[in-house]
Amino acid sequence: MQGEIITMSGNGVFMRLPTQLRPNTRITLTVSLPTEITRIPLKLLCQARVVGQNESQTFPFGIGAIIDDYQIRPARRHN
């Protein structure tokens, strides 16, 4: 499932998703880091858990998650 990150900090993220997720649901995030900052293509891989969601019944749903672990890896280059 793909979503849109609205805000991200060192230990959490708020994002919009096409479906609701229950609190404590484990999620994996893959974020392409901007090469303007990293100078080489890198991906941020995060293991996180949902801690809250917006109360609105609108689509897309907003969720907050705490990042429990992360890795930075080289991004695969496309030919």
C-alpha cells in the first residue's frame, strides 16, 4: 500500500493512507531520500507502529506512527 508522508521526524511520522490501520499495527516504510541532500541515491527503511489516526471519516486517512528502527541503504539505480 502506498501513502503520502505529511511530516517526519527522527522518531515518528504522520502520513495519509487509503485505508485505516489499527493502533499498534506494525508497518514498514520505504522513503527515497532527496539526492540534493544525500548526493547519492539512498533509501530509508523504517519499522514503525501506528499510535493514532485522525478522527475524520474522509479519504485518505491520516495516521501517526512511531519509528522503532531504521536503516539507510543505497537505492538501486534504474537502467
